[in-house]
Amino acid sequence: MKKVMIVDDAAFMRMAIKNILVKYDFEIVDEAENGQVAVNKYKEKKPDIVTMDITMPEMTGIDALKAIMAYDPNAKVVMVSAMGQEQMIMEAIMSGARSFVVKPFKEDYVIQTLTKI
């Protein structure tokens, strides 16, 4: 069972992702509402996969990704972003993100992406 941490500033989005993943036997080890909290919780929980929103207060998903990759170069981070953020997605991939999911997302695509990683 893969352990996942969900990072998004919107509680409803964290819940939506959590509901999908639990249904497919992923274990949710933690959630974070911004990038700074995500970096701290990553170090503590060491999840197998992180779903990371890009646009968040305090620390963006891109900055959190860079901090997590500096701490653990083997981290598996999947960016989750709204459409129209192609430039940020490219920066995320170049910074070490393994893949990305565009909001609004389809359940089967989320599962397919996380299973592949």
C-alpha cells in the first residue's frame, strides 16, 4: 500500500483527492495546507508519493518541491494544478516532479498517474 501526503491550500480539494485515493487502497499519511507545512511533514512522515498543488500561500508548490527534492532526491512528487499553468508545470518537471495532474481531474487519471510512479 502506497503512502501518500496530499498538499493543497483548499480543504475541499484535499478531501476530493483523499476520497479517490482511499477507494483504491492508497494510505493517506498526512495532509498539508501550504508548501512550508508540506516540507516539514515530508521530513517527518516520509511518504511514498506527494500530490502537490502549485499555487498556495506562504510557500508555493514549486518552492516546496525544490525543498523536498533537496532533502530527498528520490522523492516522488506529482504536481496538481489548474489549467493555464503550463509554464509552472514545466518548471516543476525540471525541478524534479515525476508527473502532473490538471484540475479539474478525472478519478481514473489520478489513479493511473499515481500507480505509474
